[in-house]
Amino acid sequence: MKRIDAIHNLLTIRYGITPKTICEVQGGWSAKAYRINTGDHSYFLKAYDKSLPSIRPWIKRIDNYMPVLGWLSGTPELGKNVIHPITTIDSRYKAETAEFVYVLFDYIVGETPGEKGLTDKQTTELAGIIARLHNLKNIACDNPGLAEDLSIPFCEKIKLFLEKEPTNNDLSRLIFPHTDILREAIMVTSHLRDTVRIDATPLVLCHADAHPFNVIQSDRLVLVDFEDLKWAPAEIDLIIYALSPNWEVFWNAYSAVRPDFQINSSLMKFYLIRRRLDDIWSDIARISYEKPNEEEIAQMNGWVKNAISDIKQLLSG
């Protein structure tokens, strides 16, 4: 009840909202989530725990991406297909306490495709949303903090982890049998990072994480969770579905909106492997340095297995 009371006070004082009910709901791994009901309106509140090392980078990006999301939600091209953020009384996109950083949105009634994945109809709709996002010009609130830099800091961290003596735990048993393939993936990613010419590639506004858990099917498809929003080559969004059975459907719908766009195969490979290595390090770090429960550890182990499987496929192709 302490947490709920604190949220009630925060909403009243910082947002001018008086909740009738506050219920914790299913959220992503990066933040706790709550549905706020005032009687005539519902809101979605995300709470980022400042004490967790894996969450601090997401908190740091809030001031960069939230103003752009606020602008996006008012555009005729995408206003109906992106989640709408709510500002505080003093026009800020976040509210902070000693323990948490909060961001607030309008609540979207609907379901996420999640584990089921997208239907062909949803895939077509999402591809159109992504393509329209990439086509946006004259962004009203561009922010240099959103610029892609092709960085791969997690590669060195994975290398250092692999140099440790294996221990008899689930993480070691999962990772160390794949030491050679991970080292090869790091080498290939580093080579691609040094050879692709991002300065010769048009940069567009990208969601960068538009997987089926980050869309909600309401009366239309709505894109949520913009923590990774950035200026980058379009390929960073396309990789989400490049290895999916839905790829052909996605690409046909995307290219119908952007017929002149051509995929840079080197960038695609770079982003595909980089994403998997980044995910693997994120799970290694969370298991090693935080205190996930058994269910979360099992889920992360599954993600690592899938990422290693994808890397093997990418390196053999």
C-alpha cells in the first residue's frame, strides 16, 4: 500500500490528477506499470527503479526521447498510432522521487500480440506505421542525444565475461559452450562497425524496438515503448522482422510506402548481430548483478538461447 499511496500523492501533486483506482498491470522488464482510473479517464504509468543498474540507461534517455514522442503523438501521420505521453503540471515529461522515475501516458484499451506474434494484417499495418515514421520530415524537436553512433560497448563486456573461470550455475552452463561463436560474432560486428558508412546513409527517425510486445491492438494498431527512439538508418527497424516468417509481408507493405528505399545488406547484418549481442549482455548483466526471480531467470535464459541460435544462423549465412 505504501507504493500505491506514494503514486496517488505524486499524481495529485505533480500531474493534477486525482485517481479513484490504481492497479498494477503487466509491464515490460524495464519498468513496473500501473493503470490509473479517475472515473472518466484512464492513464498508464511506468515506474523505473533508480537502484537497478540495467534501468539507469533507460532513465537517462527519457529527456531525449519523450519530447519527440510528444510531438509525434500530435502529427497527422502518426498521431493515432503512437502512445500519447502526459506532461506534469509544470510541462515536464517525467516525475521523480528518491526511488523511482515516472512517466505517464493515456491508457490504450487493447491487447499486445506478444508471444502469439503478429497476424499478416497486423504486420502490414505495423510496416506502414514504421514506413511513415521513417518518412517524417522537419521534426519539430530534434535532439542530438538521439543520434545513432554504431557503438558496441557490450562487446568488450562479453569478452571480459568469457575470460572468467566458468562456474557451476545456469548462466555459465548456457553461455560458455558458445564461447567460440560469441567471439566470432564480436569480431564480425566490430569489422562491420568499422566498415559501414553511416555518413553515406540517410538517417530517419526509428523506433528501434518495434517487436510484438511493443504494439497494442486496439481499434487500430498502436506503437508503444519508445525508449530506443533514435535517428538511425532505417535498417535498425527492419531487423526486428528480418528473421521472422512475417518478413515478406512486412517488406512488401513497407516498400509500398517507401518504394525508393533499398536495404544496405552490411548494415542489416551489423544491426542483426549487434542486437543479439546487446540482448545477451543485458541478460548476463541482469542475472549477474541484480536479483531476478526464478521465473525471470528462466525467461532470460530462453532469450539468450534464441539470440545464440540467431547468431549462428547469421554467421553461417
